[in-house]
Amino acid sequence: MIPYSTQKIDKKDISEVIKTLNSPFLTQGPKVDKFEKEIAIKVNAKYAATTNSATSALHISCLALGFKKNDILWTSPNTFVASSNCALHVGGKIDFIDIDYTTGNIDINLLEKKLFKAKKINRLPKILIPVHFSGLPTDQEKIYKLSKKYGFKIIEDASHSLGAKYKNEKVGSCKWSDICIFSFHPVKIITTFEGGCATTNKKAIYERLKLFLNHGITKKKKDFLFNKHKSWHYEQHVLGLNYRMTDVSAAIGSSQLKKLKYFVNERNDIAKNYSKFLNDKYLYIPKFKKDFFSSFHLYVIKTRDNYQKYHEKLFNHLRKKKINVNLHYIPVHLHPYYRNLGFKEGDFKISEKHANNAISLPIFPGLKLRQIIKFSNLINHFFLKIDKENN
């Protein structure tokens, strides 16, 4: 079965893990600090705080920005549930902005209209989480301008888009946001097994992130309130969590990060070949947009409207051919938990339409051109057969 995405591990990655396993530090050691500095440099941010998952990074980012019970967070329905669950874990309220069908990202026009209405009834969000779907950056400059007008904080969920660029600015630089989140799950651009991180340019936010991911405990003498001169002393200042990354994970992360440009370029080459061989008579295929450089974590095709009824049949056909295609995503608001919060079918129609048409094709470093041609031909022939049957 060919996966829709998978990690690429080489001998150097394995060697770095073995070195760390033979070192005195497996958990809280020098490799984590080293990896954090490397990430910050790579994305042109001042600070990076690593975590045991991107989900954890989203959670502590809400905490670091002072998000609390009954505060409101908005995000996209076309995402993994972690993008909205982070608000609920803090006791907040959640709402969604529908997507632009072409990109799968948050629709800026809909966002602006909803902000205008929300201000009138005093229901503005404290935080907005724009999701970089498939690796394509959101229009962050426009979102940033809206944040200044309406007074909300921005956490970019860039779990898909390490190595991407927007207006020639690296995603993660936080030029147009307060915090940016990355995921290092094995299907993402680089891997640390499980893992994630939050980047920021604000020292106060960074220190809050580090505090919350480490049980709320500080060992810095300058911050102590009691027993300031005792060498063994440490203090818990907030109700934190154990969201720390291990040194073993950081070791492979540092090794993988060296290959980031290669990974992203290969994913873009694969995407260009799919776009070359797939027949757009039947499908909407990803567009390459000026000022938006995607890392192509996903390559998502969508059946055109007059072929939508064949979406599930195509999905199952490819699975039977041992191609492990996937759907990204079932809209968050349609999950039973969110329906119990009051959301219902029809609330965010574009995200629902996307889910009824989208299929994620295999894309990962190491995928062969012959495989891309084979998968493309299978899809094209599937629709040619349908056309013949209907004529």
C-alpha cells in the first residue's frame, strides 16, 4: 500500500539518534536547545519552543496569549480537530470561518464580514488561528491588518507548511502573527517521531511558552519569589503541563532540518508532475500562485461539480489499487462532539463541499515519476470509462 505521505529517514538520521541514545541525556539535554535555535534560524524567528506535538504547541500558545474561559477563538473548519480543540481545553468558545474553495484556506472576505458583524454585538475573537492547508500559506498580511483593526491575536497553524514562503518571507518568521506552530509528525515535512514547536519574536511570549510546556516550573533565580539563594530551589508559577520534547526527538529533528530544502523542493517537483499528467477536465488541481510558495505537505485534487457523485467511487477504486489516498478533512464542525456544541450540517458549506470532493494523493520524498504517472493514469482512465458509459 502506497501511503499518502511518509517519513524519509537516512543513515545520518539514525546515527544522530544512536549517538543520543549513548549520551547521558535522553530527555532534557543539550539537543533540544540546539534544535530550537536551529529552527528559529531556519524560519527567521527570534525564538522557538519545541513540544511533544503540534497539538501541545497549540494548547500552550493559547495559554501564553492569556486565552481563558469564555474567550472566543476562530479557525477554519477545514483542518484537524487540534486547531479548535486548543480553545476548548482552556474553557473557551469556538467558531469557524469558511474557506476559499480554490485554496482550502480561510476566506479573507468572509473573515472580514464576520469580524464587522461580531464587533457590533461585542463577540470578537481573542485569537484567530488561520490554517495553512496542505502547505499553502494563508494571506497573512491581510489577516494581520484585520487583527490590528479588530484587536485579536494570531496563531498560525502552519503544521503543514514548514519550508513554505509567503511574499518571499519564510513561514514561521511571525512577521504577521504572534505565534506560528509546526508539526513534526512522520507524515509532515520533517519528523521528530511525534513533535511540534511554536515560534515567536516576542520574548515574553516565548518565556510563557517554555513555562507552560514544563509544568509551569521555573529554575531561573531572577524569577524566584522565595528562597532565592538556595542552589536546589525551583518554583511552580502557573498550572503547566509536561509537553517537553526529548533529546532523542530533537537529535533526529536537527538531522532532518538540514534536508528541509531538499524535501520541500522534491514535494514541489512531485506536485508539478501530478499537475502535468492529471486531466483537469475532471478535477480541480492545485494552482501555483505568485507570492505563495507551498511546501506541499498534501497534494489535494477535487472532483469537478459534474463528477462529484463519483468521488467516493474514485476514492475506493484507488484504495483497491493499493494507493492509500486520504481525505483532508472531515469538517471539524460535523464531528459528533462539535454537533453537540450546536454546530450542524450546512453551517460552513464550502468546507463541506470541499470534503465531498477532495482526495489527497501520495506525495513524499522518494515517490518515483513512474508512480506519479501510474496514479495519474489510473485516475484519468477512471473518468474516461465513466464518460464512455454515459455516452
